[in-house]
Amino acid sequence: MKLFTAITLISLSIFSFSSAHEGPWTAARPDGHAPISVMGDHMHKMGEWMVSYRYMSMDMKGLLKGSDSVAPIMMATGFMTNMLPTEMTMDMQMFGTMYAFSNKWTLMGMLHYLDNEMSMPMGKMDSNGLGDIKIAGLYDLAQWDSGRRMHLKLGLNLPTGSIDEKDPMSRVLGYGMQLGSGTYDFHPAITYLAQTENYSYGAQLGGILRIGENDQDYTLGNKFEAALWGARKITDSLSASAKLDYSSQSEIDGRDIRIHDRRDDVMMGMSMDSPTFDPNSQGRDITTFGLGLNYYFQNGGLSGHRLAVEWETPIDQKVNGVQLELDSVWTLGWQYAW
Ligand SMILES: [Cu+2]
């Protein structure tokens, strides 16, 4: 897997040193949008609208303690064997809209609908519903004639997602099964894009800064994220991409007292201790490699529509505490601008 990293880095440097095309950066090509998992990657021209739908499915399987695989037993993990998660799927549907008020400012909003399912020896649990709403302003920082541009994202997370999800016995579920952060979060990012005749590349540095604590007195970890991608235009409608993404999220600050009470049950011999209830077993450092395709309908009745797919898999991950290992992420998307 280290080989993939090397190949991607080498190809990206080739893209960046090859001569850029004449004229400004353009969205009117399949790789005019980044791989579909990248958010806030592009801006629009004044008066332009876009609507989008994304479906993301994340699969996790097996346990990690730090960066090591561990057996799902108490002796290896320090948590009750019957309360250790064995696998989890997180499906997310995202409905987005963008509108450019001017050539300098594009506004975007995104609605999330989540569906989580987790298995443990003692049973399956699930949660689903509306997640947090995200709004953001994208500000054009610079555009050069050689197909390069740079913009800033100022995003805000609105805590519309529930942090009160419960199991059928009315007990609060673990942190990872909740639907929102419960806090207003600041999501800044800076994006750099460049195009040559047949290639394009981009880099995005961003993060999540939590503001205050939620009404259950805890705060999810802050997050830093860096993504680097390159794409090749295969035809006027089709492009293929490779992406490297590194992110680092810290553990939870504080704790949900309702969950903490459940952990206290351990003392009373009720065997409720699980890493999913542990504020220190949240957040991770992870590097993923992704491959994607973008399709852009240029003519006919579907002109202006885009379809995209991306598959990502980790090449390196280190979890805080004990957590499930991320296996793969699929993202499918549709976008339409007018
Ligand atoms: Cu857009």
C-alpha cells in the first residue's frame, strides 16, 4: 500500500510541473469538479445554481488498538468481550445546493441523513435520522490566467442532528452512533486548483473547530484534514482521479453523563463497559487512497448533469483507544448546475 502512496505522489508532482493551459481555470470539463468525496472544491459564476445528491457508505470491520489489530476479547482490549463492536456500516445521504451571489462569493448548504448499524456479540443496534446541517461561504482568493485558482471556505455546522439516540431499552447509544456533534462547529478550508490540457490537480487543507460544548457537556474532537488529488481527462465527458487524504481527529473532551452512568454499571457487575462509550476511544489519524470517475454530460437532454463515483481505502490508520477499523468508503454522486 505504501507503493500506492509513492505512485500517487510522483504522478501529482508530474501534474504540477507540467505546463498549465492558457486562460483561466474552467469547470466545463469532467475533472472541473474534484473527486466526489471532496466538499467545497469548486465555486460558481455569478447567478449560477447547483443542486447535488451524494450517497456515502462506510464499512468498518475488526478492532484496532492504536495501529494494531487486536482480538475482540477482554484480555486484548480491556473492555467487556460482549460489548466490543465487531462491525459497523454508516450510510449517509447528502443533499446540497450552491448559489453564486457574485463572482467572488458562492454560498452552499448541505442536509445530511444518516443511517448507522453496529454489531456486538450482545446484539445489533441502529440509529438513523437527520444529521447536522452545514452552511458555507466560498470566497475567491485568486485566479491566474494559467489555469490555476485558489479559494477559501468559511463553513458552519448547525447542530440539528440528535445526540439523544437510544436503544430499544431507552439507553443512550455510544458516541459513534449519534447523528450530530451537538455543537456549532467552524469548518474552514483553503483549496488550490490547477488544470493543464488533459490533467487537473487540487489540494485542500481544512479542519473542524468545535465551539463550546453540547448540552450533554461534551465536545467531539477537533479535526485537521489535508487532501491531494490528480485527475486525467480521458474524453470530453469522462475523467479518472486518484486521491490521497490525511485526517487527524482527537478524542472527545468531557463525557456524556448518561453514558458514563452506564459505564458505572460495570462496578455493579452489570458488564456494560464498551469502547463505544469511552470518550478516549473516539477520533483517529488516518490516510486513505481513493480512485474515482467523473462523468459530465455536455450535450443532449442531460447537458449540465454530472455523475461520479469514488472508492477509498485506508493505507495507514491509528485510532485513539480501541475502535473498529475502517475498511472502505464508497461515494456516489449526482450534480446539476444551471
Ligand atoms: Cu457546485
